Amino acid sequence: MFIEFSPRRWSVAAQTFALQVLVAVLVVAAGLAGTFVQAQRAGDQEAMARALAVAETIASTPEVVSAVQAPDPTARLQPFAEQVRRDTATDFVVVMSTDAIRWTHPDPTQIGKRFIGHTEAARAGGVVEEDYTGTLGPSARVVVPVRDTTRSGSPVVALVSVGIRKSAVGEQVRAQLPGILLAGLGAALLSGLGMALVSRRIRRQTHGLGEQQLREMYEYYDAVLHAVSEGLVITDLDGTLRLANDEAVRLLGLPPDAVGRRVADLDLAPALVTALTDDAVHEDELHVTAARVLVLNRAPARWRGRLLGHVATLRDRTDLEALTGELDSARGLTEALRSQAHESANRLHTIVSLIELGHTDRALAFATEELQVSQLLTDKVVGAVDEPALTALLLGKAAEAHERGIVFDIEPGARFPRDVAPTRDVVTIVGNLIDNALDAVSATGAPGAARHVAFGSRVVDGQAVLEVSDDGPGLPPGGVADAFRRGWSTKEQGSAGRRGIGLALVAQTVERLGGTLEVDGPPGATFTVRLPVTAVDEVAR
């Protein structure tokens, strides 16, 4: 059976372990080789030092000094030299003349022959230390002078050479080799244990994945994170931002160093911070930032049952919310027109019946009265407002208010010039404010009691002022600061769906246009918007 042996398919932990073993083997081998060389060198130095000590001791012995000047030096020095050689475990002790003629030697046949080696420095009173190959083979040897200290100037009268064979030094080093190998084996075992622990930790951290798997996972995941059209945010259990893709950075306006910081320190809206850091599950939750309306979904992130943090997705619904607001206004206008058509049919039937009954004068008076009321409202709106979209919106809201039994007043002399702001923004601001006012007065008041909503507009000090007021319950104590927070509303608490987002959209739009927004009340509530007349030009730029 053929098994493919490919280290590239190994896990990162296995590859790391194999590399560590290889490095450890190389290190231990290099250490053993270095230790052996060091031991060899130390043995040579020890042998040279021992030979020098023996030679200097022999050269300073008085018996040697007197014997070298006797008629037959060999007779007295050969026994002495051999005894010293045996006692000091050296390989040769040679006493010679200043002309390098041997008087002693372990091999008696070499006595009387010339010493093989360098002696010039010793004859001059110095010391010779060298590795040299003589009659006994390679050896570490020294040559020292023998001086007659009893004579003037202490002349050199003989030379002493002591040597130790290289083979003897090697035997000493080889005797130390088992200890060196044992130390290397111990180091290898300790290294192997450490590498096994490191490999186990790496395997646990990488989940046993291979290098190619990890690289592909990172490349694909990174490409997906940057390619998805939704914002993706991952936070850990401490509320720290761990990941934010390009879309999330854009939607939330995050700084470049956002990753690694706590969400609470990123200058986000309080409601958004809470949604990104609490332990609750959020589904299709609307949040309003300074420039956008976002849909947030958030759920726990788990790995094999262990909670790692939370994952949140963000979708941009700014344009959709604006269009939804416009659609709601159009739908309201449609319903109002349908009701008005029904009422008009009833009135027409009444007029026809009066004519058939012969009450022509009463029929004419009834028709004229109804026409004057409708025409008066239309003339008031058209004459006060130059913006066609706003004119249509006000007429629609007036019809809706009439349908709901609410008195809708337009301030006498109201004036709103054209092109103060983009049409969509005007519809968003005025439509949401009037809707909020209608809802506020619809939920209060005794049956049959008059309920009022008023709209006013004017130009003051280069600013277009829009004002919507109602005689509803007004804002609760301390509610002004919360009036334009997402989720706040003057509606009943049972309201659902888009509850509270209308006022948040108003605040967002006004801020984007460079305007201001004020709230007064109770009694009732008055919302005042001030927009610079150049707002549309600034937005275009």
C-alpha cells in the first residue's frame, strides 16, 4: 500500500514539532561535536602543561645538574629519567647535551643519537612547546634548559625534553566520551519534552489544521468579510470590538483604530452601544445614527458549546425609511381622498335629492357652502407654500385630520419658500412631525372634544422656520432630551412597528441640513425646526 509522505499536508502542530526536532538534533549534534573538540583541546593543553612541569622540575634538580657535567651522564641519568617517566605517566624523558645528543631515552638504542625536534630556543635559555612526530610517534613535547646556577651567568649545560604521545591524550578524551554522550542524551530528552508541550499547545490553538488550510481559511474569510454588502461586527464577552468589516466601518463611522477598543469608547449612540454589548438577542432592530437608519441583528457566537462573543449584522435602511415615510404619507392621502370621495358622493346625492324635491335654493346653498370650505383650505395652502410637494403633503394631512375628526389649522400668513431643502427631506420633517401630532391628540381628549393640530412656517433672519403644535398631553417631565432618541414616542406604549423612529428621522435630517430643532410644552407640544435657506446648496456641495 502506497502512503504519500507530504509534510505540507501535516497540521501546523506536526510541522512545528518536526522542525523543532530537526533543530534540536542539529543543536545537540553541534554541541556534542563542540564539546568533543573542546575536550580534545583541553587534553592537549593539560598534557603540555604537565610535560612542562615535569621538565622544569627535572632541570632544576641538583643531581641532574651535576650528572650532566660528569664524564658518563647516561649511567646516572638513565635510571633516574625512567623512574620519573613512570612516576609522572609521561611517555618519554630525554636528557641531552646542548648539541641535542641524547643521554637518556625509553628505547636504549636511541641513546647517543641526535634528538628529533627543535631545541634552538631552549639552547638560548627559553622554552620550546610543540607538537612533533619523533621516534615514538606524534607527541606534545617541551624542551627546557638545564642551568648551572653555581657558575657565573648560570650557563646552559644541558637540555631536558618531556613528551606525551597524542594517542594517550586521545585515549583520555575518549574516556570522557560516554559522559559527553549521556549529557547530550539528557539535553535531547528535555528538548523533546519541551517540544512536545509546545506542539500540543499549538495543536490546541490551531484545532489541528494544516498550514494550507489555515492560509486558505484566512484568505477566503478575509475576502468574504470585505465583499459582503452587510456590515459585520464581532464583539467579545467584555464588549471589545474584535472585527468590523468595511461596510460596518462605513455604516458606523468607526475610526481606523476601532478594532481592539471597547464599543462604549467608540462614540456611538447609547442605544446602539447597548445593543452591541448586552447579552440579549436582537432581531431586525432599527437604530438611528447621526446620518443613517440601520437594521441590526445580533446573536451569540459559539464554538462547540463555548460562548466566544456576539456577532451583529447591520443593513442600511436610510433611503428605505425615507421612502417608507413618503409612502405612508401617500397612503394616508389616498385613504383621505377615498373618504372624501365617499363624502362627496353623499353630498352629491343630497344635492340631487334636494333638486328633485323642488328645493333648488337649498341645494344651491348647500353646494356653495361645501365648495367654499374646500376652496378656502386649498387657497390658504397654495398661497402660503411655494414648494409643491409640501403643498400636496399639507392638503393630504388636512384631509386625514378631517377624516379623524381633528381640526388642522394652517397659520395665517404662513410662508415657506421653494428650494430651502431637498423635497424628500421636507416631506420627512413635516410629514413625521404632523403624523406625531395627529397621533398624540388622537390618543387623548374626551369623546366629542375638539382636538387641534397647527402648522406654521415663516422666514426669520435668513432661516426658514417650520412649526407643528398640538394640544395633546405634551412631553413628560425631562422628556425633551429623549424626544428624538430612537424608540421615544408620544404614542401609546402598545404601539409597534415604526414606533419612535419618525422623530429620530426628523432629528437626523435636520442635523444633516445644518438646522436646529426645539421642543416646547406642555401644555401640548410644539416642535420648531429652523433651516438655513442655503441648506440645499450646502448639501449639494
